[in-house]
Amino acid sequence: MAVTIKLNEKLVQWSGGTAEATVTAATVREALLQLARQQPALATRLFNCDGELRTLFRFTRNGEPVTLDTPLHDGDTLLLELA
């Protein structure tokens, strides 16, 4: 599924100026992993050395809070921001 990930303004500085990315993923976790592959500088901010998402981030799908295991659908939009 094609999903758009939008980064809030604080995260854009870590993504090289990119405010959004399109990924193909079935879950929120997969989408964030794809984003990390596309944006290596952002990846070090998103995930700790054990590969776990840092707790200082929150995300919503189409405006609703979700968990890492929430399924995604084609055309969904994730907003990623600092908590």
C-alpha cells in the first residue's frame, strides 16, 4: 500500500529539508522502517541502537492516533511528530 508520511516542522531539519515521503507498507512499523531507509539521517533520530522506535515520537493515521502494529491502507497519511 502506498502511504504518505508527513513530518512536522521540527523533524524536517533532520530529513534534509524533506517534509513528506511516500512509502509502501502494510503497518505503521513497516512505514517508519521504510522512511528510515529513505532518510538515514532521520533514522538515527527515530530508532535507538537496538532498532526500537524512540518514545519521543507520536504518530497519527488520517488524524487518528495509532500504534506501530496498526494496519495501513492505500492512500493513508501518517503524521510523524515529536511528542
